[in-house]
Amino acid sequence: MILGFGAIFSSYASGPAPPAVITAKSIREKISDKFQDPSISENVPESGIVVVLFTVDKNGKIDIKKLDATTDEAATYVRDGLSTISCKDNVYPYNHVYKVRFSFE
């Protein structure tokens, strides 16, 4: 079970949201939906913390730049899950760096 899911994507400004903020929110929702999907719950690590830095390439594929994890099991789970997420509709701004933190207990 994922106890914590944190994401740092972009700062929010007052007024209309710029495209980068809308994109960050959409990517955050896709990641959240993926990792809260009951169909993958049997593979959830028992414990661990994973911090991932990634970009979304121009084809909408998540490209992990750095992944730090307290357990190999948690690292594999997150890496495999992120590799199945398509962000084809969220490529602006492409190569923007996103940071996500997962906590399993």
C-alpha cells in the first residue's frame, strides 16, 4: 500500500495557470492514478522510499534521470510503473524536470 505520494512539479502563480502548471498537474494525476490502481496492488512493496527525477520527452515517454530508493523492490516497482505511463498529451514544456517522492509502508 502506498501511504504517501508527494510530487513537486511547478510553483503556482496567481492568475490563469500557465501551460507548464497545467501540464504538471495532468502528469501528477496520471502518476497518482497509476499507482493507486487496485489491479497493481498485489505488487506494492511492503516498505521503502523512492525519489525520482524525470523528464517527459517529445514523444510523451517518461525518461527517468535519477532514482534514489531505500529498497530494490520499491525502486523496481516505481521504475516499472512509470515506464507504462504515456504523457503524449503533456509534452509542453518537454524536458522539464519533475520530482516525485513515493513512500511505502
